[in-house]
Amino acid sequence: MRTVEAGPQGQLERAENTIQYVLAVVVPALIALMLYSYVLFDFLFTVLLLTAIFVAFLMILPARKMHRLHFMTWHKNTMPMKLTTSAIGMIYIAVVSVFSVSLLSLYKGLNPENPLTFAVVGGLLAVLLIVLSYNSKNKVRFQSSEKRFFERAPHEIEGRLIEHLSREGHEHRRQPQRNGARLDLPACGLTIRIMPLDRRCTEVLMENINEGNFAISTSMKSVLEA
């Protein structure tokens, strides 16, 4: 069994895993129980609904912890992949639950002959295909990306990076974006996204980190951390 290291990196991974497991297993299981209770034990429906909402609301705690820890260390951008995995688990459990409950609820208006049942199941399966496609398309990009938050304004972060790249003679292109800016280093394939969190804080995301540009990405991290 793999152990999670101590320190900010380990705490970030544990917080991400907590959100992933709760959204992928606990919340969908509660929703499934809600569907069954609607047919078999309707007095539990409200209790389970409130419990599901409460459990989902508790995810604010690890999310806030992740936000704080991202100011302390660089971390692989694994959260999008984990949220995708959670979405797959939620959709799968929802599809199985809807189909199972439809077989039990002939007298509740949700049955195999009801077009609504097929519409719900078909819609969920369509969303599942979209999520799987998104995950397959972006998996490599997520795995080769790292991010960190800084208590500096976006223009200051961008200025430091551009000054460093110019001083070191690295060719780069700046592309403004609706939410921040992007620096492309075509020679090594590295991309740096600079996105404001607010007026004084910035998220920096480095994409496509590999052996060929590892030294460059490390030097830019050092410049930002100085």
C-alpha cells in the first residue's frame, strides 16, 4: 500500500483524495439510497437528502485546506483528474440506481415503459462518454503540469518571468487570455499560465514539464520563490 509523504505535498494529496472519495463514493451512495428509499422507505428520503447535502458541504474544509497549502509548495495538477474520476463514479452509480429503482417502482411513475427512465439513463450515459473523452484527451497534460499560488499580483509574477527568460535568452511568446496570460516557450514546449486569484494573489500553472525542459522550469520556480 502506497503511503502519502508528510509535509505540504502529502497534506495536499490527502485533501484531494478525501474530496475524490467522498464525491465518487459517499455522495453517490447516499443518492442511490435516496432513490431506493423513495420507493421502499419514503420516510428516510428527507433524512438521506439532508445527509447528502451536509456531506457535500463538508468538502469545503479540505478545499480550503488545499487553497492554503497551494501557497506553500508546487504540486502536480492532479485535482482535475481526480474530479473526473469522481464524476465517473457518480454517473455510474446513478445509472445503476435509476435502472434498479425503475424496476421496483412500477406504481411510482418511473418504470421501464416510462420514456423518462430511458431519457435519464441515456442522458447520464451521454455525460459519461463526454467525461471519459475529456479525461483521455487531457490526461497527459494534467500529469505533466504543476501549479502554485503566490501572494503577488499577476503583473508582478509575469514581469519576473519575462525578465528571467529574456536574461537567459529563452525565446518566449506572450498570449493574453480572458483570465490572465500565457507564456509559451516553443523551443522546449513549456507553457506557463498566469491567472489572478484576486488583485494580490496569483495562480501559476506550468504545463508539459518533461526531461527536456526540467532545468528551465526549475529555474523559473526559483525566480518566483525568491
